[in-house]
Amino acid sequence: MTSPVTVGLGTRAYEVVVGRGLIDRAGARIGPFLRRPLVAVVMDQTVRDLHGARLIRALEASGVAGHTVVVEPGEAAKSFAGLESLCDRLLELGLERGDLIVAFGGGVVGDLAGFAAAIYKRGIDFIQIPTTLLAQIDSSVGGKTAIDTPRGKNLIGAFHQPRLVLADLGVLDTLPAREMACGYAEVLKTGLLGDGAFFDWLEANAPRVLAREPEALARAVERCVEMKAEIVARDERECGARALLNLGHTFAHAVEAESGYGEALKHGEAVGLGCAMAFRLSARLGLCPSADAERAVRAVAAGGLPTRLDEIAGHPFGATALVARMAGDKKARDGALTLILAHRIGGAFVAPDVDRHTVRDFLIFEGAPP
Ligand code: NAD
Ligand code: GLY
């Protein structure tokens, strides 16, 4: 295990520990943050069945009572109904403001439990123990918490930083291959947006990361966590640099919304497609060499991820409809599109005010009907 990464946020700074066997030692790690020897551990049914008993045992071994709160697996849990039911359960447990919630799961549980922690009794502490690759390298770090509404994803939420993140790489052994690929999309995104050398390494080592070879997996997770921690410390509230983490996401959210947020297209797959599209658009606009765009697209495909709209069930998605979705993005200002584009691999930048017609033409060029 390497040294923990610190997310440098002054008095709210916290450590992200990446390693193996962390779940078995969770009680000792979490103990110093507790006022009373009890925590509420939020997990979905799948994670409870696979890993729940191990975590609760580890807490008990340190004299901490872990009260399990189970939520439905899947994005639907990130709803007002899911939040209400979680908060009700926390109230029933008698959780006090000085107590702590543990979010044990993927990005869904992290976002939901984190948002509940942000508002429960006007805010209590929480700790992230992420169990998907996506959650370990992205969603557990940085304090974005949210639920969805029928009008869109992550529209209701809060910035609420965890007190500690424990990313136990061993827990990824049970993750289905498709979920690994989804997390890998965000790993690639990290290299594409800001670290060309890391991208070079990923080009050579994608199969090892996806096969969960311990050394390769550790290097990928650690590098992504380091970069995310550094960006969040610079721009917690996404006033500047943090927006770069949205590379590929404006295209991704539009395609996800058009495809109906179903099993046909998972978020990570949409991010892979979105990164490929962002690089192709950058090359088309003369902002980035075509050779870099081709490399980016090849790397997305090598991760087992889609790179073209016609690979997505439900296509054709209309260009006008996609642009309308993109204009509803949280980054949009006065109806103009803000996109993350690239000058090169490892060199993404925020492009405010991208003309909608330019994007529509590009989508038609990509095979979308008008
Ligand atoms: P998820 O939480 O739904 O997990 C995916 C699936 O894997 C679920 O069925 C879950 O039960 C299962 N699972 C989790 N851990 C497992 C394990 N170790 N073994 C076997 N199965 C396991 O999805 P996700 O991809 O982790 O997260 C997606 C969510 O994260 C989205 O809601 C997205 O909006 C959010 N997100 C948030 C941020 C942020 O900064 N807050 C960043 C990126 C994504
Ligand atoms: N996942 C993007 C962010 O945390 O800002």
C-alpha cells in the first residue's frame, strides 16, 4: 500500500487510502472519527450479500456497532423516494448529529448516502468505502452528492466532503466485467484530460487493468485519485479546473437521456463514447491533431466501450434532440453549450459558448439524423 492521498481542503482535508484488506481493518480506521461506537452503514442488496458481513464483522472487532441500511441496487435508488426512505431509517436508528454514516457501495450508494449525510439533522459526517472501479477513482472523492429527478440526473444535491475514503482494491474482484469497463472509461478520461504519460501507460496496460492485475490496478486507481484530489483541492465548487473532469460527459448525458437511462447504455459506456466524440469534434474543429483523436478513439474501443452512436441500442438519436439535451446540461450558460474539448491527449480545456449549429452539424456528420 502506498501513502494515502490527501484531498487538501484546509480544515476539511481528508485522506483517500488505496490498498488491499482495508475492509478488514475498517474499524480501526473509522474509530478515530466516532463520538459513539456506532455507525449506519448504507449498502445496496448486492454489496450486502457479497461483502456486507465482512465489513460489519470488521467494525465489531473494533467495538463499533454497524447498523446496516439496505437500499435497492441501481440508479433508481437515487431518487426523492429513495432519499426519504433512507432518512427515515436513519431517524429510526436514532442517529445523532455527532454520529457518522458509512457509504459502502458504488457511485449510487455514495451519492445517495452522501446527500443524506449532507442534510440529515442539517449535516453529519460520512465516510466512503467505494466498491466499484468508478466509485474508487471518481465518485467517492470530491464531495459531489446528489439524487436524480425525472427531469434529469444529479439535479438535486450538495457538496459535502467525506471525512475519509477507503478504496479496497480486493473488493473489485466480484465486480462484473461490464462494470469494470464502465469504471475504466473514467480512468481513460483522467489520462485523456490531463496526463499524457498516464494515457501512454494505459494504452499498453488496459488488459492488465481490466483483468484486475493487482499492480496495474493499483497504479491506475492511485493515479486517478491523485489527479482528482489535486483538481478538487484547486476548485472544490467547479468554478474552473474541476469542469475538466466532465470530459465526454455532455455528449454522454445527452445520449443517456435519449436512450432512456436503461441497461442498454450504462453511464461509463456513455462516457467512453462521449470522450471519443469530444476528441473527434476537437479534431474536426482543427483544435487537436487527428492522430490524437484516432488514438483516443482506439483506446476507448480497447476498453470494450462504444465509440460511435450507431453502436448504441435505440440509435438513431436525432441531432436536434441531442443538442437540446446538451443545452440542458448543468454547465450550459444562457442556452450556449459549454464543452470540454482537447488540444491534445492530456490537454483538455473548457470551451464555453460552443455554437449549437456547429455541434448539430458534427452530430449529423457522426450519423445522427437531423
Ligand atoms: P452503481 O453504484 O449502480 O454500481 C454498479 C453495480 O455494481 C450495482 O448493481 C452494484 O450493486 C454493483 N456492485 C457494486 N460494487 C460491487 C462489487 N464489489 N461487486 C459486485 N457488484 C458490485 O454504479 P457506479 O457505476 O458505481 O456509479 C454510478 C453512479 O455514480 C451514477 O449515479 C453517477 O451519477 C454517479 N457518479 C457520481 C460522481 C460524483 O462525483 N459524485 C462521479 C461519477 C459518477
Ligand atoms: N465526477 C466529476 C466531478 O467530481 O467533478
